[in-house]
Amino acid sequence: MQGIGIGTSDFKALRVKQKYFVDKSLYIKRIIDNQSEVALITRPRRFGKTLNMSMLRYYFDCMQKDSKQLFEGLKIMEQGEKYTSKLGYYPCIYMTLKDVKDKTYENMILDLKTAVLDIYQQHRYLLDSDKIYPEEKQRIEDILFCREDEAVLKNSVKDLSKYLNRHYGKNVMLLIDEYDVPLQKAYVDGYYSEAVEFFKTFYGVTFKDNSYLEKTVITGVSRVSKESIFSRSK
């Protein structure tokens, strides 16, 4: 029996349990048609951003083997091969920063290491790939055992996109949810300047001239100015 999945932000859970779902699958078409390499989607809280990001993940991610069943009957499947051919096509990095929030800069970095650890664990099969070099596997292991320093952490998402690109022979879809949570918390607790300097480099390295990415979608509450955390420090 259908019901309302209150508080559920996982697209697969809603579809498998046959909960009511307002068909927003044409959002996928908009992302594919968007000519920008990086799409920043800002909306108020409780506006369905995380559910939309989950939907994108299940649509694009080549590791999601049952995705076609999840999208049966939705409008995106009526849009033609240009769009349906992207179903389960790309290696995908899905990262949420909703829990990267603490009272000190040092603890915020530990939270971010945990978030990066989560995405590396999803792709730990790269340790068995013959397309990943020994020194790269060592860096992967350093992250899996939380041994990385801040320099490695700043490059961790770009490095993972490089490994996935080489392993699959395809560009990577990068999805980052709630990008601004760490900075909002840093502002409240008084270490904003340190956090901004870190994330300028982190986001700059990840997005700017990253040839391994097909497209990046970022969601959050805060809009950004032209000179912002997405502008890498010199």
C-alpha cells in the first residue's frame, strides 16, 4: 500500500516501498541539458534537495545495477535515447557534508575525513584494479585508515575522480550535497576564516580544470558571490 514517506530522502527506498513520489525526474533532463560543468542548486531547507540528489545518483551511477526498475513509469524514460542512454552510465561520486560540523576547526577536519572515508569505502574495489598505480593505492589506503594530512585531504575528491576515470574509461559525475554546512557552522563557532581558506583550496582543486569530471552538481542553502569559496586561492 502506498503512503507518504515522511522524512525519507533516499530515492530507492521511496520507489521500492511504493511510497508517494511527485515525479521530478525531468530534473535529470535539465541536468543533462545544462551546459555548465558545475551546477549549483540553492534552495531552502526541507525543499527536497537531498532526495533530488539521491535520484541523480541512482540514475547516473554505473554501480547501481537495478536502476532501470526504479525509473519505470517516470517521465525521464519517455524522453528518448539521448537521456535514457545515460541511465547507469557514469562512475559516480556522491558526497554529503551534512555532518561536517563541529565546534573547532580541528574537529571539522576530522568530520571531513569521515565524509571522505565514506566515499572511498564505496570504491575500495579500486585497490584490486590493475589500472591504479601502487603509489595511488597507498594513498587510497592512507585515506581508508584516516592517515591522510590536510594536503592529501584537499586533493582527495579530485584524486578519486582520477582513479575512477582511469578504471572505467569514462568521466565521472560528482554530486555534493549540503556543501555549505561546514562554513555555516564555522561562522557560528568562530573559525570561519580558517574554514574558508581550507574550502577555497578543497573546492578549487576539486572543480577547477578537473578533466576527469563529466559534470558536478552541488546543493546547499547559501548562494555564492563571484569571488567565493569556489575561487581557488593563489
